[in-house]
Amino acid sequence: MKKAIVLRLMSLVGLLAVSATAARVFAQSDASPRETILVFAAASTTNALDDIRQAFQQQTGIRVQSSYASSGTLAQQIVNGANADIFLSADEKWAGHLAQQKLVSRQQHLLANRLVIVVPADSALQVQRVEDLTAAEVRHVAMGEPEGVPAGKYAKQALVELRLWEPLKGKVVAGNDVRHALAFVETGAAEAGIVYATDAAISKKVKVAVEIPPRLSSPIRYPVVLLSQGAKKPAAGQFYDYLRSPAASAVFRKYGFTVLEPDPQPAP
């Protein structure tokens, strides 16, 4: 009698274990094809976006992969067929380029930034104005490559506006992205550099010498784009909307970005 009861209990436990395993397998197979998305983002957003995507993953279970580089490099990769779902650009130009290629489903302005001049944290250089970059002691000025890196484009605009581009262009050390330019100053390869304020804020190896007035360059705005490929994935649309959430905005502000008001919606 006891043996029969034990056998029935073992059988019941076995059925429950099989049912639980089957449920897990079903959940995994149902979720995995649609719960991984790829975000291409400007190098300057690295720290903030890493925090945001990790929080989103914990809340939703959706895996968010990211690739960081200059906005121009990423846009060209998308045009050439890269499988990105979302693009966070440091320049409206590259979002517009993708729109012209019919690769954009939705987009909105998300962030703003500003330029600063940085020097190594232990530097004794007296750089108090942009014009001080012309001093003989400043032999190298790091910045993003002006044609493809938004931070470099904005920096060149400011220098042109101040009539300093011609005197300084021979000193320029151009980085592949703004973090590369920052690294030149951090390592002492350049005596000064022009980077975003948000990049200066994350480094203990540099200090801000000068804040460059925003009026000297085009507005530094970051559009976020839901790409046509991403529009096919509900998870990508969910993360695109999450980037506008109060939680994400708090992280962006923590890293020094200005969070822009939502774009006005067109009248019906």
C-alpha cells in the first residue's frame, strides 16, 4: 500500500517537473527571437546609454545591444546594411541623411550638449579663453575629425566664427570620435582639446579650462531614430519610447546632458 502511494507521488512529481520544464522552454523560445535589439549611438552617450539599457533590460527582459562610434561612421554603416534598430545621433545631419535613404520610421529630438576646452588635470597651462589655444605652449589641440565627427564639426564652426581656424588647424589632432579626442588630452598627447561637456565630466584625467559659448556653433542636438528595421520589432519601439521616460531622462541629466522637450505633434 505504502509502495503504491510512493509510486503515485513520484509520478505526480515527475509530471510537474516535465510541465515546468516545458513552460520554461516555451517561454524562452517565444521570447528570444524578438527580445534582442541593437542600438547604434554616438560615442558621447556611452556611459549614459549603458546605464539606461541595463535598467531597461532588468525591467523588461529585453536584451539591448549597443555599438558606439562617431555618428557619421554609424550612419554610413546603417546605409550599408548594418542591422541596427535604433540610432542615437549627435548631429541632426546624419539622421536627415538616413531619412533621405528611406531608412527612418520615427524620430525625435532627445538631448542637447555643449562644447568645452579641456586640459590635462595636472596641467599648468593658462587657458582662459579660446584665443589662448594659439599660444606657443599649446602645440596640439585635440578634437573630433571635422568632416565625420559631430563634435569636430561643431568645434571647427566655433573656431571659424572666432577667426581662429586658420591659425589653429596646423595644431589639430583629429580623433575618430569625441572619446578618442578626449583620450589624446588624458594621455598628454595633446595639451588641450575641444570636447563635449558631458565627456569632460566623466574623466578624472582632464579639467575644464573654458566653456565655449553655444552661439558660436550650430545647436548641438541629439535626435533619436527608430529605424525602418526596428519598426518591425515591438521591443525596439518599446526601447525607443523608454528613452523619453522620466527614468531615462534622469540618467541623461546625471551625465550632464540637457533633455529636450518632446517635439510638437502635428495637428490632426
